[in-house]
Amino acid sequence: MSHTWQLQDAKARFSEVVKLAGSEGPQMVTCRGVETAVVLSIEDYRRLEASRPSLVDYLMAGPKLDDDTIALINDRSRDTGREIEL
């Protein structure tokens, strides 16, 4: 059986789409021929969620900057701008 459904078919046979997601894997839904959504089993969803790092972990895994680069970034003009008469 195909794993791609047109939106109107997926809506009409939603319970079948959900059952197939559990037994055969993710079910793709298209809208006007464009892949739009995926129906996943709860097991597939939880596996994806477990492998995703938290925002803090993601940011901490970023590139490490040496002291010279940090000093260059922090070395900015102390000019506060022009004075404006109100």
C-alpha cells in the first residue's frame, strides 16, 4: 500500500492512516501535490523527540571562541551618539 495520501483521502480515511502509521511507518499527506504533513506513530515521534538536544545543549555545542576573538567582539566604540535638542 502507498505511504502517500492526498489530503481529501487522508481526511476521509484518517483512522486507516493512523493504523498504517503504527504498523507500516510514517504516512505522507499531500495537498495539491505538495508534501504537507506526516502522520507518525507515537513510538516514532518519541524516538525523534528523545534524539533532539535541548536548546541549551545545542547552544553550548556551538563553536568555541578564543580570548582574542572575544576581546575583538567586545571592543566597540564608546560613542553614545549625537545629542538631539528636544
